[in-house]
Amino acid sequence: MTNPLFVFSSVWFLVLLLYSLGLTTNLVSPPVIGLLVIIINLFGMLVLYLLMCAGRRSKEVSLFRESKLLGYLRFIVVVWLLGSSFEVYWSGGLPLLWRLVDSERLYTEFGVPSFHGVMNAFYLHIVTVSFYLYVRSRGRGFLFFAVILLCWPVLMLGRGILLSAIIQMACVYFYFNRLSPSRFFFLLVLVVSVVVLFGVIGDMRQEVNPFSYLVDQRYDWVFDNLPSGFLWFYVYLTAGLSNFFANIESLSTNFQFGGYAFSNLIPTFLRELLKLDPRNDVVEFVDGNLNTSTIYAGFISDFGALGGIFLVTVVQFFCCLSYSLLVKGNHWGVFAYPVCFQVLVFSIFYDMFFLLPTIFQLVICFVLYVYLRSPFLLFNRKGLKVV
């Protein structure tokens, strides 16, 4: 269930199915070249998975020496707490509190540019490590800590970071646990809860659902009888594909590097200093309020359809590589694949791979890999120690 072939294929088939329902007015007719690009990458993922991952039995991933992993976790928690406290001080509070006191400040004003992305990477890594310790040791303290950590994105009104945390936790859980009927029910409840919470947070930020005007009049009854989050999810899941379909024909012959494909790797403060275009694509949106265009947006803006196919294949290769290392019991793969898992899930509306917080998470995972193979111990119960 967590392998890259299943994840990539299922999310794209799901969004294509939802798209075919045509419940909103912003959905355009799919062009042949757009469908062809997706089909080629679906087939490419199948080939990569068969070559790199299929037929290999999962090796038992040992629970790393608890004192060592706990010491590492304590250290990065301290780093994250210090950094996040500085961001709260810098921003003059938290977005949820701003909302409760009717402040006109936006949630996007929270955090220090670029530094905020680094803190988000630390946060997601801490959540993943904590939840891994729970899954492997069944220590309820780790579960409690992970759940408490999920309150942080709520305080920031950051639905994206909340979803990222939940998705990475889900990857860890379902890799180490088979999907039984009871766990399937738990997953279903979790998904519905996330959808509802997503809508609640979104409505708090904007008072009312801003996408109600998009609903096709024939289907008003559908969303009138569902929590607000279902409309949020339907629009977010299908809008990116609509923007992709609306632009792929005009950009299919483009092959000029304009710096869009990798622009998210440039730190925000540097981009502002150099006065670079904040956008990472040249896609013309079907609706100005819906600015996602799938993982392909920046790739086709620079290199057209062929470039989109190639660069998505590159992303798929790294996802399969991290999964193959996880299957082999490699320590880097254990924590890197949940990051790649998130990239695959979010591929239907954004490129999460060539993004600094994602790359930084992979770097942190490598630091953990090196540390676990070294004789050094950062913290034990008696304090700092190096051996």
C-alpha cells in the first residue's frame, strides 16, 4: 500500500476520476497531449518500480539503539523549539490568535522568510521520528508527543504542513503494519477527519468557503449536504489538473530554460533581494483563485511536455530509490521515503520535490543516518555526552 507505484498510480487515478465527475465549472476538457503525458509517466513509474523494487522482500528494520535515537530526537526538538520561539517573537504572535482577536494580519505573514522553511523541515522530521518510535516500540509517550505536535500547524493555520505531517506519519504506520479491516476503518475515519478539519481551518481563515461560486448548479445539493472540507478538497484536487490541461498544448513545444523548474530551490530572502519572479511557472490559471497546476507546472514552463515527462521521471526515480533502501532496511530510507511518499501524494497539484524544505528534510535524514552509524551520542538521560 505504501510502495511508490501504488501511491503514484492511485492518487492520479483518483484525481482523474474526480475530474471526470465535472462538479465545478472551472474544469476544462482534457486534451490528448495532457492525458498522454500522464499515461507515459504512469507507465514509467511501473517500469522503475519493477526494475528497482519489485520482488525484493522487506528486511526487518531494527529499532535503533533507543538511547541514541532518543538523544538525537531531543537535540533536534531543542533546535526546533528555539527556532520556532524566535519566529513567534519575530512575527508578534501566532496566526490562530490573530484570527481569534479579529486581527487583519494574514497567516502568510508568520515566520522569517527562508528560515521558516527550515523550521518546517525540522518539524516534519521530528514528527516522523517520533511516530516511528511509537510504531516500532509501542511507547504511548511517543504517540502522545506526535499528536501534540500536530497542534502546531493548527496554531499557524497551516493546512499544508498539517497534511504533510499526517501523510508522513501514515507512510510510517502502514509500511510497518498490514492493512486489516480495523485499520482500514481507522484510515477512513482519519481521512474524513482531515477533510473536515481542513475545511474548518480554511473557513476560519476566510470566514466562508471561497469556492462555493465554482459549484455547478446541477450539483449544489451534493456540497450543501457535506461538510465544507469536501468542497475544499474537490477543488484543490482537481484545479491543478484543470490548469495543467488548459496550458499543456500551448507549452508543449516550449524548450527554453527560464528558471521556473527549479526556482523553488532559491531561498525566499534571496529571491526578494534579487527581485526575482515569485512564481515558479508561466501557467495561465483557469480561475485566478486557483493557482496550483500539478507537479508538471514548472517543468512544462521551461521544457514543454517532453521536459515534464523527463523531470517527473527523475522524481519517480528518487522515490523508488528511497523505497528500495527502506525495503533493504537502510536507515536513510526509513526516514527519507516518508518524505518522498509525501511528494508522490502531492504530485497531483504541486511539485514538492524541488522545494527547499523537502530537500532539507532529506539532508536531515542523511545526517541522522551518519549519526546512527557513528560512535557519537548527543544526549542521554544524564545530559550531553560524546563518546
